[in-house]
Amino acid sequence: MHKDDEKLLESICQKHGVHPSYLKQLFLIEKEYADRNMYTRSGIYKDIKRKIDEWTK
């Protein structure tokens, strides 16, 4: 992530009360699925939900 993107992300997260590391982890999950076709990419929602469930416990 570029420095300008990092600053923007931190600003947005601060405004909405979200820790930037949460979104960075979601971005990493998306990046893992980015090069897959739509059939194999379908697991992304399950992985995102699992990550969010971890944070809300």
C-alpha cells in the first residue's frame, strides 16, 4: 500500500471508528482471491465473514 493510500485509509477509519488493521486484513483476503475465476473466488465471502466473526467475539 502506498503512503498516500495509507494516510487516506487511516483518516477514513478514524472518522468511522474502525481500526485500520481490520481493513488491511480484508484487503489481504481480497488480494488472495483477486486472480481466481468467479467459481473459485466464491469462498471469499466465507473468509471475510470468518475474519469479521473473529473481531466481534
